Amino acid sequence: MKIYAIAIRVLLGVSVVAGCALFAVGQSFAQEVTVDAFQYRYEETRDEGGFMMHDFSDPPFVSVGLRDWRAPETVGDFGLMYTTEVGGGKTDYRGRNAGVQTKTYYRARGEVYLAYRMTEIVTPFAGLGYRFIHDDSGGSHTENGGTAYDRQNHLFYIPMGLQFDPTEKLSFKLQANFVLRGLQYSYLTDTDPSYENAINKQDKGYGFDITGVYKFTPSWSTYGFYRF
């Protein structure tokens, strides 16, 4: 079975710099509080082709998070950057045999990067990431009487890329994500206690993120995010 997932983050993100700081190894880290809306889509097809199922966010998912994407201030220095977020929403599920159903999804993501200020504009980075998705539909029913089950996905990956800061107000972050290990839990006992829960493993795969950030003021900015 061929499985692929696409999460599209659209412009609607709004961030505000929080008036707080963290001390780590004698250095203060500023935090941005982020709020965004994004479109989520997940699909499954057979290896030989043909539709199996899809989930499509309706309305768009919403998430909140904290992040620090400040590059090291001095050329030649190293520093840490990070991203965290939690969110979710409702999806419109359509299955080849199961019919139509509305589901609830929960999502969380965390990434930390070691960054190196190569020039005043370019900062390469690499790190470690984790993504969690929970499909909370166990025991609910589709329109044709089918019974759904909970699913969870745990994904560990290596994020790496480049951040460009052409001006004080404008920046771009180009990121590739390489899968280390993925675990997909299907709680089939939700449909029938006599069934066994299934665990599928993933050890390869990749994706890409593109983010643009524009600062209106030192405290307010907007950003657009696209993942494929």
C-alpha cells in the first residue's frame, strides 16, 4: 500500500514576541508565540493504483506554539534555534468501503537545530525533530455503519536547511526533513475486541518546508508556511 501525507500551511500565521526569556548556558533566548491556521490532507492508495481513503481538514486546523529562529548574531558563531507547536481540528474522512465520517485530529511538533552564522545573510542549520498525530475516532461510525478506530503516528526525523535574512524585517527558511523512524499504531480493537492492534514501521522518507516571515514591528510579524 502506498501511503503519503501532505500538510499545507497557508498565510494566516500571526506571531507576537513574548515579553519573556529563558536562560540556557548563560544565554537568553527570546520566544515568539505563534498562532496559525493550515490545511491538512492525508491520502492512501493501493500500490497498483486506486483510491483507498483520504482525510481533509474542514475547517482548517489551528495551532499555537513557541519558536526562536534568531540566527547567531556574529558571523562564524554557532547557536540554537527551535520550533514547538500543538493543534488540531476536524477532518472530512472518505473511505473506499467505509463511507463518509467526521474525525478529530490532534497534532504536535518539536524541532531543535544547531545553527551556524555563515554570512550576514545565510545561516545553515541541522537538528532533530519529532511529530505526533492522533486520529481520535475510535468507536465512532461512518454513514454506512462502519466502525472507526484510533490511529497514532510518531515520526522522528532530521531537519536541515538554510535560513536567509536579506533584511531586518524579512527572512526565509528552507528546510528538508529526512525520516529516521516512524511508527504508526492502528487500534483495531476499537472495531472488534477480537482483533489485534497493528504497528507499522517507517525507516525512510523525506519532505520539505518553506517559510517566509515579515516583521511589521519588533513585536508583530506574519508568516506563510508550505510543506510538501
